[in-house]
Amino acid sequence: MLRFLGQFDPDRPRHFLSGWGGLGRFWMVAGGLFAALLTGLQIAGPPRAPIANLPADSLVARHVPPQTGPRRPRVALLVGGIGLSLTDSTAAIDRLPPAVSLAVMPGSGNLGRILPMLRARKHEFLLSVPMEPRGFPMDDPDSATALMTSLSDQENAARLNRILGSAAGYVGLTNILGPLKGERLMSAPDLFGAVQKEATERGLFFIEAGTRGLSMKGRHADVVLDDDPVNSAMLDARLDRLTHIALDKGSAVGIIALPRPVTLDRAAAWTKALGAKGVDLVPVSTLASF
């Protein structure tokens, strides 16, 4: 499953950051420090006002179509894995409309280059929180830096604080970390509750990259678009399903775990046809629950 992240060996644990040649933990610190120096911003601090109440001239509000009559169905798309591949991340930033939200990888050494591009294109972005997945230890989110069920509350809190300090300017959090979703930690109410509490205190929302509705506050995905198998026909079928959920229920959230070329091709074409189907594309923050 993780062959694209580095040299694949079926007899060894699949370390999610192995694609960086064992430098994952170094980039966890270096990338965050560089991003902070570039932006001069701090994410930690007093709680912010809910995104839904941002002023009309805010970045997020500009992407929400003005309501001149009855509200039309709305759909949001969140693309994860931003930072893992500079080429694929740049393609997602450039090819997808600004209303598409992106989720950046806290352990990426590319953040110093990606964040300025992302902001210039006016994409809102979330921060991925590495958490212990169902398949650990074979699927490893970097157990030396991720939130783990084997750790004390104090150690997980310290790790979460370091993760949250690795970038600046994000509007929410998500468990999407490429193909890993942190199911094991999220299934532990006390451990995941601490993540939710910290997010709430910082004025952040949480988007769950899954369809089980594990999170108590936030929003879960209605469709994960690039679950295996990934090909044009399956992507088109899932995008069509996402559109129909929005039409039936009034809103829907879709998630793309990784910005692969074929996925970006189909998603870009889909966004162009939404208006004619009576559906508005909005940032994921407008559909989050606070």
C-alpha cells in the first residue's frame, strides 16, 4: 500500500516517512521552524472566532458564493498529502480552484516552499495530525513523533503541541495522513478527546478522513474518493456519488488522501461542472461544526 512512499519491503514495517530516507523526524522540526520564520505567525494562542463568523472580506468568505435566493446544495473537497511530493503538491495548488481545501503534512521538508504558494493561490489549509492507525506497526505514521495509544497523556500532549507548532495559518485539523487515518487512537475516547479539546480551545475544527463518524465535534467525510482501486472510472463514480449526496442532503464533504495526477485530473474536471448541476463548491471550513 505504501510502495509509492519509498522502497517497499514486505518483511519490514512500512514507515510512513521512509520516503525521505530516514530524515522524517529531522524535517518535522526543520520544516516547521522554516515555515514559522517565513510567515512570522503563531498558531498557538487564544481561541479564535469560528470560521463561519469571519468577516465578508476574509479569505474563506470570498470563496463562498453569495446567496441571492434559497441556499443551493454545497460540497467541499479536502485534499491531503500536501508536502509529501513537491511536484504533486504544486499541481494540486495550481490546478484546483481556491475553494478546494488542502491538508499539509507536518513532517514535510517542503512546507517552506509550499505554504507561500498555497497562500498565494488563496487555498485554505488544514494541518494533518499523525496518529496511530489500525495497521500499526506495519503501517507506521512515525511512531517517534505521532500520537500513540501506548504513550501517557502527558507525552501525547507534548507531541500534539509540537505538531501544532510545525506550521502556521491553518484553520483546522484532520487525521488524514496520506493513506493512514489514525483509527486506533481515534477509537480511544480519552486520547482522541484530548485532541478535540485542544482543537476547540484553539478555535480549530476537525475533519475526519473516514466515513465512520468517529469524531464528536467536526465533520466526517461522506466519500473518500481515492480509496483503492484508484482509476478514472472509479474516481468519476465516487465524485458523482459525492454530488448526489450534496443534492440529497444539502451538503457533502469529499476527501482525497493523496494528490496523484489521475485524481487531480478527474477532480479538476468535476469542479468545473458543479455549477451547472446546481451545487456550490465551498471550503471545508464552511461545512465544519463548531
